[in-house]
Amino acid sequence: MKYRPSTLPVPKVLFLSLGILAGSSILAQKKDTTDLMSMLEKETARKPVTNYTIATFKTTRLINAHSIEHVAGGVMDVKISHRFGTLNSGFYELFGLDNASIRIGADYGITDWLMIGLGRASYEKQYDGFMKVKLLRQSSGAKKMPVSISGFAGMYYNTLKWSEPDRENYETSRINYAFQLLIARKFSEGFSLQLSPTLVHKNLVPGADDPNDLLSVGIGARQKLTKRMSVNVEYYYQVPGYKLEGSVNPLSIGLDIETGGHVFQFIFTNSTGIAENQYITGTTGEWSNGDVHFGFNIARVFTLGKKKK
Amino acid sequence: MKNIILIALLLSGFQGLQAQDIFFTRTGKVEFKAGSSVEDIDGVNNEAASMIHTKTGEIAFTLLVKSFHFKRALMEEHFNENYMESTVYPKASFKGKITNLAAVNFAAAGQYNATAEGELTIHGVTKKVTVPGKITVQNGKFSGQSTFKILLSDYGIKVPSVVADKIAKEAEITVLCQYEPK
């Protein structure tokens, strides 16, 4: 067939438009191939998320004291705390290993922000119950919050025989209360710090000049050594004039080891008691005299309820 | 004049088509299983974001590790804190291509086997992977599904010996995304 240039306008338009089509599609493709990932990131960045800090401490107790941590809703945490006698009791008592002060207790998370606990301590044959409420959560991202804050309230009932049965004794004299504000910040993956302003109220105090309302500030810190091991320190400063005569500020040092659902805490402390009213206001042993107890806490969690997805 | 209108029409038609080429989801589901006979370790993330370019076959996929949720709160904490280190490596992502794009017809309803090849980044480690998948086209939309296994050690995720019998060395990952036109 002989070639004849066409004079019809249609094919021209077709060629022209095809050319533009091809050109623009190459352009479009080039743009897309380099940018699908960044397009996606831009798209997801439109909805910023709040990043809540987790695992400020390994467990709900730093050493003796409550940490900012809660058990989650529907989770039970069984805790066995054991303090041997003092190291300075000598070889006859095998440096304290012959004696023991024990608290057995269980904590339960009613919701993720509210937990309760019950326990019984051998020291002063004391029963205790407490409630801990999350007020603020440390976060970054869409919502920013520098610290986590929880409120703690505990009630304590000792069942010792009356030391002076001849005088008129009131049942209410057995009761103590503790109120704490727990303020913590996780500064880095490894380091967390907590401040705990505390009020302990004792219905009955030993001395006539002792105040019933006892004020103190706790300071606690943890430094991770590995992912599953950390060193903790905890100290309570009792405000002069608001402390019991003869009481000593408690200082404790601990090592946390975590394996799956268990947390083991090995500790040295100058406090014999394990409940708040006991260790904060009732410690008498001095570190400098070797009045130091070796001890441990064992915690095991059980998931009872189903967690909401 | 006629020509110009024609060109403009053709171009505008093409522009429309181009936007239709990108499909998107923000609610992709990713399941992760690394349990054993001793313990179930299942995490679910319903907030994965992904884009697919149907013309080029490109896939982009990203998720926040913290959005994986577990039945046990402590497991979730350990997953983030001890294994995935989600504070240090907050995201996991996949960037790749469908290698058999010709076998997938995004315009016709049906189920197509697809293979994606690309770079998977987990725990800050990027590896080349090839994963099998299925694309199901329906009503102008489609879903992408894939199940594959990864070796935890490939991505630098260390399992301590005390829990080694509870955690699988290989995690099974299932992805399910319902893509919508962007």
C-alpha cells in the first residue's frame, strides 16, 4: 500500500495526546516510586498518637514502699515479703537468718487505674488493706505529661495483745492510716525517680509528746543494669517535729530480677516492718550499727479477668 | 480548539485515574504468634497503615509496635520493654513491590496469589524478605492478606535462656488489610 499523508485532524490529536499521556505517566510514576513510603508516613502523621510511658519500675513495690506501678485490670499479684533478722545479731543467730518478719499479701487490679490489696504482716500481727489510684500518666506525643502521679491510701490494724491490759484500751487504738502521693518520672530507659510525700496517722502513739500525724517524704530511684535486672534505692525523710521519738529514717537498697511472670527482689534494709506505717515511722535500726536486715520480695502475677482489647 | 479540548479531556481523565492507583488503609490488622505448647503469646495490632500503588505494584507498610495488644498486660509490657524495645524502635515497616503484578487484575473481582518482595524492618534491623500473599478484589476495592514467619534472632531480638522453652524461635505474622481508594 502506498503511503499518503493524512489530512484528517483526528490521528494528530491522538498522537499528540498519547505523547502527553506517556510523558505525564512517566512523571507520575517517578514521583510515586520514590515517595509511597513518605506519602504513607505523612498520612499517618496526620493523626498524632499519645505515647504513654510504661514500666517506670519493675513492680508495684520499689523495695518496701509502693511505686507508681499498678497491676493491670483483672490481674492479681501475689506478694511474699520476707525480712530476716539483723546482720549484727552475730553467728549465734546466723547473722539474722534465724529470725523472720513476713508479709503475705495479694494485690488486684479492679481496672487499669484502680488497684486494691490486702495483706498480713507477722510484725505487730498486723492486717492491712490499701487502695491505689492512677491520677496522671507520663506521656509524650499528642498529649504531653512530664510525670506519673498516683494516690495511695492504706489502713492498718494490729492485733497484738495489749501491752498495758490494765488501762482502758480502745479498739480504735489498733488502727493506723497512711496517705501518699506518688510522683514519678522515667527519665530514660534505665533511670526512674519517685518522690512520695506521705502522711501516717496513728490513733495511738507510744509517747505522750509524740504527734499522731507523722509527715515524711520518700525518695526512690531505680537504675537498670540489664533489661531484666535493676538496682533500687529508697529513703524516707521524716520531718522533724512530725516523727516519733527514737524513730530512724528508713534506707533500703535492692536488686530486682525479673523472669517472665515473677519478680524477685533482694534487699538490704534497716526496717523490720514491711507495711507503710511500720517502715516509714517505726524503723529503729541504724545502718551504722549494722542493724540491717537481709530480705526478699517475691511477686507472681495471675491474669484472672480478660483484658479488654 | 477541538484538539485542545480533547487533550484537556484526556489529561483530566488521566489525572483521575492516577489518584485511583493508590489504595490506602489505616486499620490494617497484624497478628503475631510466638508462643509454644507451654504458653500462648499472641499479639494483635489493628492500627497498621499501608499503601499500595496498583500500577507499579509498590507496597508501603508501617505500624507502631506499642499498638500490639496482648491478653496479658504483663506480656504486653515485656514485649515492649524487653523484646521489641519499642521506646528505642517505635516502628516496624515494610517497603517493597509485588513481583508478579501481571497476575493480579485490580480491575476485575477475584482472588489472586501475589508475591511481595522488599525490605522488612523490625527492631531496627532491616532484612530482605519475600512473602506470599493473596489479593482479593471486590467492588472496586481489595484486601491484601499474607502469612509468613520470621526468625527472632534475624532481627536481633534476644530470648533469655530461662524463658527459651516458652517463646518460639520463629514468630508467625499474619497481615490483613482492607484497602480503600485514597
